[in-house]
Amino acid sequence: MAWSTSHRKDELPPNWAALRKQAKARAGDVCEFRDKAGVRCADKGSELHHTGRKFDHRLEVLMWICTPHHAGETARQAKAAQYAKYVAAKKRPTEQHPGIRGAAATDKAIARRLHR
Ligand SMILES: [Zn+2]
């Protein structure tokens, strides 16, 4: 969904502009994304990314990030959320093994048969 048609702006806190300014200053206006090897992106940042939950607006979980990395991270988060939803939907309550459930009763029945 494009930012222009999104309702996300309405979900952001009133101090969003100040948070952007603080994160940008912290990052020196350079993208804070790091690859798997820990190497930081050298591009200019332009957007603020939520590394945690979308309503967690604490500065420590916000990342000043370039547009390509923001798109990649947002897609990765969406995919992870979709997978979590899929796993939750597939999860069923665990059933007790039928052999275990009746084990004590079965043992008594066998003992009775053997000592007849
Ligand atoms: Zn970047």
C-alpha cells in the first residue's frame, strides 16, 4: 500500500516529527540498517522504521533507515507476521496418547486375566 493512501499516519504519535528528528540526529542521517555480517549501510537515511511492534514508538526501537532497506525490512516483518498467523491457525490442542491415557486401567485388566 502506498504511503499516500495509507492510514498509518493516523496511528503515529503526535511527537512523530520530533522522534524522526532525534533518530536522524542519532544516526548522523546515515541508514542504521546492518546486514547479517553487522556491516552498516552507508546510504543516507530518509525514513523511520519500527523494529518492534507497529505501535511501539520508543526511540530505542525506531531505526533511521534508507528507503530500500525500509521496504525490505517491512516486507520481512509482514512475511514473519503472516507465518506466525499461519502457525497459530494450524496449532491444535495436544491430545494425550491413547495408550498412555488408559495404561493404568489396561494394566489392571491384564493382571486380572493373568491371575484368573
Ligand atoms: Zn540502508
